[in-house]
Amino acid sequence: MRPSQRAADELRPVTIERNVARYAEGSCLIKFGSTHVLCTASLEDKPPAWLRGQGRGWVTAEYAMLPRATHTRTRRESTTGKQSGRTQEIQRLIGRSLRAVTNLQALGERQITLDCDVLQADGGTRTASITGAWVALHDCLKWMHGRSIIKEFPLRDHVAAISCGVSNGEAVLDLDYAEDSAAETDANFVLTGAGSLVEVQATAEAAVFTETQLNSMLTLARGGVSKLIELQKCAVA
Amino acid sequence: MRPSQRAADELRPVTIERNVARYAEGSCLIKFGSTHVLCTASLEDKPPAWLRGQGRGWVTAEYAMLPRATHTRTRRESTTGKQSGRTQEIQRLIGRSLRAVTNLQALGERQITLDCDVLQADGGTRTASITGAWVALHDCLKWMHGRSIIKEFPLRDHVAAISCGVSNGEAVLDLDYAEDSAAETDANFVLTGAGSLVEVQATAEAAVFTETQLNSMLTLARGGVSKLIELQKCAVA
Amino acid sequence: MRPSQRAADELRPVTIERNVARYAEGSCLIKFGSTHVLCTASLEDKPPAWLRGQGRGWVTAEYAMLPRATHTRTRRESTTGKQSGRTQEIQRLIGRSLRAVTNLQALGERQITLDCDVLQADGGTRTASITGAWVALHDCLKWMHGRSIIKEFPLRDHVAAISCGVSNGEAVLDLDYAEDSAAETDANFVLTGAGSLVEVQATAEAAVFTETQLNSMLTLARGGVSKLIELQKCAVA
Amino acid sequence: MRPSQRAADELRPVTIERNVARYAEGSCLIKFGSTHVLCTASLEDKPPAWLRGQGRGWVTAEYAMLPRATHTRTRRESTTGKQSGRTQEIQRLIGRSLRAVTNLQALGERQITLDCDVLQADGGTRTASITGAWVALHDCLKWMHGRSIIKEFPLRDHVAAISCGVSNGEAVLDLDYAEDSAAETDANFVLTGAGSLVEVQATAEAAVFTETQLNSMLTLARGGVSKLIELQKCAVA
Amino acid sequence: MRPSQRAADELRPVTIERNVARYAEGSCLIKFGSTHVLCTASLEDKPPAWLRGQGRGWVTAEYAMLPRATHTRTRRESTTGKQSGRTQEIQRLIGRSLRAVTNLQALGERQITLDCDVLQADGGTRTASITGAWVALHDCLKWMHGRSIIKEFPLRDHVAAISCGVSNGEAVLDLDYAEDSAAETDANFVLTGAGSLVEVQATAEAAVFTETQLNSMLTLARGGVSKLIELQKCAVA
Amino acid sequence: MRPSQRAADELRPVTIERNVARYAEGSCLIKFGSTHVLCTASLEDKPPAWLRGQGRGWVTAEYAMLPRATHTRTRRESTTGKQSGRTQEIQRLIGRSLRAVTNLQALGERQITLDCDVLQADGGTRTASITGAWVALHDCLKWMHGRSIIKEFPLRDHVAAISCGVSNGEAVLDLDYAEDSAAETDANFVLTGAGSLVEVQATAEAAVFTETQLNSMLTLARGGVSKLIELQKCAVA
């Protein structure tokens, strides 16, 4: 039995609340159980410097945790003077995931920044961020489309993400912090609405893993992402 | 008439929601109209290095805004590599204000950090932060007292803060962003429950000001802080 | 009786020596007793980047202390890698104070930087800096006017500053370091030649303060600033 | 046909030269074609601060590229003032991979740092680094064992890594820079001598990928890693 | 004829004023013509961390220029976030020069920091700094000796420094900024009272130089340093 | 007898291997005994910002050591966040030395960066760097000349460098780390093929030195540099 009494293939309660930030072009507050992430999309009228003059836009992401999102207070990155390696890994992953379903030509010479700020952290913050950031991006693009800033709608598909792990030798879905800390293997899967893979990251923590376990986790992830994409569809309907 | 249709001595709607952060020893979400600040109190079992061995504790604060709390996106301080002068001024002010009503001897050799993270900014973020941080601090101290970590309750009084300004020649209370941007003078007042002054900061923006205007603002601030302290009392009752 | 044997409304001996820096467009060495600040004004032919193309100029300030200006050596900010919060607060205050009496349109698209470097610190360094920086700014503008760089003289009025405090329950003027360290309340007042207020900053240190004490300090500050402005007039005559 | 004329499952020529650094406790120069990485192992007599007193050691890694390892010169990270997100991702991966096959208890309260410095970069620098770092770590542990610093030999197994990709729809092994730049999907696999998985990272670059493609890449990786581990065995024999 | 109308072997007017900093254990203001450097010595009761427990002390130096010491304003190093290469070279040179004549055993486990702050710069700031820092160090050691903090006086000899150059093919002494900017070769010599060499730094600027020119400069430097040491003797008499 | 059994005027075995970096426009691996430095020359099509529009180019250098080039591991400068004072001194010296023999007009508005990365350090890394960087620069300029990027060949002469020291009272050439650590005086000499001096740096370490010793070291350096320039000639022949 899992610590949270959930079945191996059972997500935590997931909710998506849209339009939570007054000034952002798109936003949502996404909750995976006690993990709460505020996602905002900010439109800028020019692309990053290295992309100017190429007729394309860019989608990027930044990720951070509030100092007391966690069990014990984490030092603020503005006082350490730099973003940690973990922060940079996560925000690069969020950006890649969203770009995989965005037509950057259709976006034109603009940039959209997805800010994913973790208000409360109980495991799975990066997968909640990707799933919520898609909603914020969607709403930002709708906002642009409604104002005729873009002609063609640049989103090609949904994208969502979920964590899996091997816990006591069994593959399980959507680990909370307690389960994640004790898991042998930790994995994150990013998939599209069409079921294609965007990113697979599987890491041996306490023990190495087998191809069978990788495939079991992937199967669980497919099921979980399907449900998340249903929730995205309801949210933006 | 003020842009917000409020009377000169009228606060925006203020709400305080406690216990919003699962892991913090004390927390609240305070709203002054569209200004929303998440305040958490984090207890650490040792004082800062420079205070060790003196039998006293410390109360400090950190302040930040989410990148899209504002009309246009603000760059994240973790990517600029340092906190701005404005951020440092504000967090020093919050810390001083709370220490003015805290018995640091009674706290013992411990540190409490108040994190004030602005989720949405429409003027008055520093005064909302002070007012909300008092609630988070109060709840943290209650938490400690309930566990017999401290014997004597270290809070001597309430403390709350409000902004005033001179707008079109008239003193007004609790400016929102639109009014603040156009005001001739900008001031912040921090007062205790007993009506004593903790901090006065008045700055000529578009025009210098008179002693009469300073006193008019102080009178408005007294009224505003009285109401804020009533709200604090209701919140922690 | 005050530690310095001065009356409550008595300034320390104040002197202003002009033209102390060979290369600067304006400069002075100002002394408030044992507090010595070297103020220079440097003209730059273009405004800061964010102000370009608006037909206006800018006046800004930087503040620093030599490492051994103080009783014990202070670490150099170039080796800590950043300016402290205190330094940033002070230099922002100096800049605001001078801009309050400067016609930035008349200055044209240029920037003047006031560098206030404390050679020796015995309390009141920020108020000495403001008072001296006005002289350096005046001389820089005269230099520009003499060379027909500007047509209209941009200074509208004098500006000067003085500290006050509540010490043993009594309001006193121009605190030195020994008195400042022990004072209950610490305040800084910036006023113009016409007697208008530019900035009021009052902070409870050891004890909160009353409106009466605030007004007593303001009365002392008016008297002190009048004398400082007389000294500025003599200096630039 | 691949740009390099290799078969889909064909590695570039791989060589491992040991004892290339006079002062290091273990070292090798590993070449995957034109990708050359110098790996050194440095023993330190105490673990990192956060691990003290727990009776265990630590294995960590740092990764860097010489400025002109690449086609055009890359700015040195010591002059930008920080390590890039990419650098941090890679060195965290190298460290995790080696720890997965190391008995940290048997290492005792010590730290071994694997420095992987890329002298020349033609794709696959992170997988060459992992494969070479294992050799340097092995030799460092042998050095320690030979001096009776440790009783039990802490290495449990080999570990090696290889990149795969989907190029023109086909899974291919060990991409060089030209092929990697044009590939639709990019993946890195870290496996042990026993064939267990340590890390899987697969990323959609130009196009999303399928589960079938993921499995094809994994099959190629197994073959490649087998050969690399044979080379490690020859090198340390 | 030199731009300053001086003979090839003629120093600028040099003055040394002691006891210019109220709080420092030793201090002087040294002027080489229009080059003015404020030198202070600060005693700290413990040596740097890397020297603890060895029974010896340390003498170190820091160097900086005020922003408007120069013809055009130089950016403050606290705002660039680091000391320039030039600053570090100079302060390392000052420290080495003073340590060459100090008995670090006799100093005991303490550190003396010489701060050399250039108030005005007209060439030769590093040589003025060394020459003045010796006086500040001397006075600090006298202060310690007078209080019986040390038994043996740790200064073994005088040390002073002067710049030379090759200008229009001729060796000249003590270049000011105008002459230095146009010189073919620039050199700095540090010598003791006994005439021994402590440091020689000669650099081809506009043209390479010959051994004869090096020796001519050294001869000039000997003469110049003799006079500087006479001035040091007068100053501390 | 010297620790290395060499005569006072005897170089360590020196070798220069060209074309060691696949992508650089010029490169060599230079060895002075166990000191190994990889030198690359990188051409950039524009000069540094401060030189634009003046019709001239620039030659600059960067220097670094791999972490385990040394007996004990040195912390990587990218993790400390800045280059040390020593690093900056050395790279400034390398750049000045090469510019002394380069016609920057003939180079045109371009920049060549010489990267000197020390793979293994046994004393004399800066002199090996200068000597090797000349070869890399030569080859880069030949590469440019061969492609008609430049018409006139900009190198005016050879330049090479060697260290000397006073060891047990005797002047010796080309010190290795063991000898350098114990020497009384440490010196570096940079000379041209024509025998002119480019840079002389002599520093008292354990003891001051005499003019006679300076001249003895210079004589040794002349002999050593002659041999190094012969080796440069062979290398590029």
C-alpha cells in the first residue's frame, strides 16, 4: 500500500484554476494534491536577442520556489546570487516541453515567458509546472488571437507531464514528497495529446532499474497524462 | 474625486486569510484591494551568527515580488544576481517594524524569518507586507508557545502600516498603483496598537510638501492603521 | 547634557571647502564635526539609457565609506561583490533630494553623478552628503553655464539635510556616533531653502516615538537646515 | 547513410589512455572520435560539510569545456561569473552515474572529485565524460586500496554511457556534432556492467518521438555500452 | 624637456602628512604632485584563516581609486561587483613590498591591513601608495609597541617605490599622467633603505627597451627612492 | 647542485607540438618539462567594443589551470565566480607580450584571443604560455594570410619568456615547482628575437636582491630565450 493510500496508477486530486493573475496575458493555479504552482504567461513584443530577424518567436520558462514552500525554509536564490543547478534544469525542461507543441513561426517575432512559481511543494513540482504552464500559454495565445496579434493559432497539441517512480520494487504514479524521498527510481515523462513522447528522464536514486520497470512507468505515465489532458481541456473549454 | 471613487480617508477592502501555507509555523494571505501578499513565518533554532551567545533572538524579513505581479513582467532577482536597492529597503523596513513590538529576550536564541512574497501588486505592497507579517509572526509565536518552546509570549503590541500621499494637493489614504504613480508626495506610516509611531517615511515625488500636509497624512494614517489593527484582531481571534 | 556638551538645538562645527578635486566639474569637502565627506560632481554627456530621447537629464548619486572611516575597519564593498542595503538606501536618498530642486528639462540630455565618499564617519554621513552634494552640483552647473552648455540655470532652490533623534526622552539635533548609537529614535530631514519638506525618515530604534516628538524633531531640523543653507550660500558666494 | 559513413549501431573509434595527469590519484584521456575529454580523480580527506559525521563518503563531478574545444570560441565560465545551466546539468549527471555503482560506506568519510575537462568537442561529451570518469575513479580507488586507505574496494560495477538519436526517422548510435545538430530526438543512456539502467534522458528536439523509437535507441545503447565496458576492462587490466 | 619642466632625475614635490585618520592605528596622506593617496593601517587581532596557529602575523593591502580621482569618472568597483585585474595587481604589489621589510614573527598572530585610497590620480599611484603605506605601517607598529602589544619592533628597514619610464628615448623619473601616457616604456622599482631591490617591473608600452635603458631607469630609481626615504624619516621623526 | 640536477643555465626539455586543436585557427601544446600548456588562437571578425572604428585590431589572452594540474586540486574559477588576481596578472602579461611584436594596424579590425590552458603545472606556466602562444598566434596569422584575410603579415618578431630565480644565493634558469617554492627571488623575463626586452618582473620572495643578481638573471634569461626562439623557429618551419 502507498503511504497516501492511493492505487499504483492513481493521481492525486488535480485542480486547475484559470485567470488567477490580474495582469498576466494567461495564468492558472494548478494543484497536484498539496503541490501548488502559480503559472503565468507574459508576452513580450520582441524575441530574445539571438533570434532577431528570423521571423520566429520563442517560448521560455522560469521556475522558482517560495522560500517556505518546503518543509524547512530554503534560502532565496536572489540572496545566494544565482539560480541553482536544479532550478535551471527544471526551467529548461519546462521551456523545451512547451516549445515541442508550439509553432514558433506562427508566433512571429515575440517571446512568451512562462513563470512557474511554486507556492507549496509536496513532490512533482516540475510536472505540475509543465501541465499548468500549458494552460497559461494557451490563454495567452487566445488573448493574442482575440486581438488579431497572430493570425494562425500556434498551439499544435496539448502537453502535460507526470512523475513516476519505483517504490518497493513496484512502479507507481505521481509521487508525493514522502514517497519520492524513499523511492528507488525517479522518473518524469512529458507527453502530447496525441500520445507522443516529448521528454523521458529516469534516474536511479537508491537502486538501478530495469527496462521492464522503465516500461511499466511509461505505461502509468500514459494513463496519468491522459487524465491531465482531460483536465486541461475542461479548464480551457 | 479619487480614481478609485474612494473617500480621502477610505481604505481599500482588506482581507486576511490565515494558515495558507502548509509547512510554515505561521502564515497569512493579506489583500489590500488588488495587492496580494503571501506572508510566512519560519522558525530557526539558532540566531544569526553575529548574535550568538547573547541570550536574545532575532526577527528578520525578506520581500520579493513574483515576476508577473506587476503590469509588465519584472526580471527575477535570482537572474540579475542580486536584490535591488528597493527590495532591500523594504525588507529592512519590515524587519525593523516587527522588532519594535517583539521582546527579543523572550524569544530566546532563535530566529524567525518573515517572507513576504507579493503575488499581485497594485500599490502599497510594503504596508500590506508589514500588516500581514504581524499575523504570521503572531501565529508562529503562538505555535511556539503552545509547544512550550517559549514561556513568555514575546509580542508586546500590534503593528500595522499604511501608505498615504498628497494627490492634487489633498492628503489621501492607501493609494493604489494608478494614484501612487501620479501623487506629488508618497508616505508610509508604521504605528503600534497603542498609537505610537514606529516609522515615518515621507518623500517628495513630483513636488515638495508642507508640515501641514505631513500632519494631515499622519492623521489619515492613524485612522487607517486603527482599522487594520481591528482586522488583525479579528483574524487571530 | 549631551555627550558633546552641545545644546539640544546646536549643530557641530560645519565647514565646506570647495574645489578640492582637480578633475571634477564641481566638488567640496564638507565636515560636520569629525564626519568628513568628499563630494564630487561628474558630468556625462548623455542621460541613462532608460531616459534617452525624452529631452530631459538626470541627477544621481553614489555613496561609499572608506574602509577605515569607521572605528573598526569595514570590509570594502568591491570585495564583497555588492553594495549593502544601507549604501543603496543612502545613495537613493541623496539622488532624490537633489532632483527635488533641479529642473531636469533645463539640464538637457545629460547626467550628473554626485559621488559622496566618506573619509571619516562620526554620525550624520548621509545628511552631510546631501548638504555637500548640493554645493558640488551647484558648481558643476555653474561650470556648464559658464561654458554655455546650458542656457537656463537648472537649480531651483537650495537643499540640505540634518539628523535629529530622541535621546533620553528629549529631541536633539545633529547626533554624533556616540549619541546616535544610544538614541531611542533616529530621524533624517531634508528641506529646501524655502522651508518645504523633501524627505522625512523617522525610525524607532530603542523605543517607539510620539507625534509630539516627531514635531519637536522637525522644529529642530528646520533651525539646523537654515544654518546649513546659510553656509552653502557663503560657500558658493 | 550517416554523415560519418557509420552503420546505425556503430560507435566512433574509442580510446582510453590512463595515467595522463602526473598529480591526480587517477586519470585518463578518453576519445570518442574527435571528442577528447581529460578525466582526473582527486581524493580529499574529508567529505562535503553536509555529510560530516555520517561515516560515508561522496563522489562528485565537475565538467567544463576549454574555450576553443568548439567550432567557434565559447566564453570562459570564469569570466561570465557562473556555470551555465548546461554545465550544471552535465556535472550532476556524471556524479549521479558514478555514485550509482559506488559503495559510499566503504569509501569512508572522504570525497573524490572527478574533473571532466573537454579538450575537443564533437558531440557526446557527457557520455565520454561518464565513461572516462569511471576509469579515473577506478584508478583512484586502486591507489587508495594499495595504500590501505580503504579496506573494501568500493566499486560495485562498471558504468558507461552513450548517446543515441533519431535521425531521418531512424535510431542511430553515438552521434557526432554534425549529426546531433540535425537529429529529431536526442537521448543519453547510462548503464551498468550488469545491464541495469542508471539514467535515461530522451528529448524531442525537432520532433516528438514514439515508444518504439525510445526502445530502438535503448537497444542500440545496450550494444554500445557493452563495447565501452569492454574497453574500460582492457584499460584497467 | 619634460612636459612638467622637470629634469630627468627630478621628483615632483612630495609631501607626507601623518595622523590624518582619526580612528586608524596609523595613517598618512601622501602627495606626489597632484597624485594624492590616503593610507591607513588597521590592526586586527587575528591573522587570516590560512595562517592560524603558526605564530606569525600578516601584512596585506587594499587599493582603490575614488570614482572621480581621474580625468573622467571611473565606475565604482562595488557596482561592477569585482575588483579589476589592475587593482588586484597593485594591491598584491603593495602587500609584498611591505612584507619584505617586516618581521612577521615579531608581529605575532595578528593582521595589519594597509588601505591605499587614491583621492586624486596623476600617475604613480602605486608607488605613492607603497611609500605612504610604509609610514602608516610604521605608525601602527609604534602604536602597538607603545601599548606593549609587541615586544620587538617588527620593521627591519624602510621601503619606498618610484616609477620610471623611457620617454622620447630617454630615461626619466616619476612620470605624471601626461608623460606616462606617451612613454615608450613604463617601470616601477621598489627598494629598501639599504638599497636592496624588492621588486622590479618594467613593461614595453609603445616600444621594446634595452638593457641599457633598464639600467638607466634603475639608477634614476635609486636616487628617487633615497629622497623618498629621507622624507619618510622626516615624517616619522 | 639544483634539485633537478640541471646546470644553472640549463632549460628543462622543451617541446612544441603544433596543430593539436581541430577547430582553432592556430594551436600548440608546449611542454617545459612537466609543465604542459595547451595554447589556441581564436580569430574573431570584430575588435573589442572600445576599439571599433579605429582601423586596428587587438590581441588578447586568457589563462587558466585545470583543477588537477597542480599537486592538490585547485577550486575551479567558474565556481568561485571570478578569476583570481594571479590569473588576471598572468593573462594581462601574455597579452602585452604578444602585442609588443604584433602590427595591430596590419591585423585590421579583428581580435585574436590566445587561450593558454595549463594541463599540468610544474613551475613556469606563464613563461611557457607566452612562448607557446606565440606559435599559436603565428599559425593563426598564417591561416589568415593564406586566405588573403590580411595582406601584410603582422608579426614583427618572435617573443618568448623564461623564469629565473635566486636559489641559495645563485642565479638559476627555468625553475620547476620545487625549486621555485624555495627560491629567494623569482623573476620572469620576456624578450624578442632581436634581444630587446619586453617585460621584466623580479620579486623578492624570501629575501631582497641586488642589482648584480638582477643582471645575472637577465644574462641567464637571454640564453634561455635564445634557445626557446630556436625551438619556435623549428616548430613553425
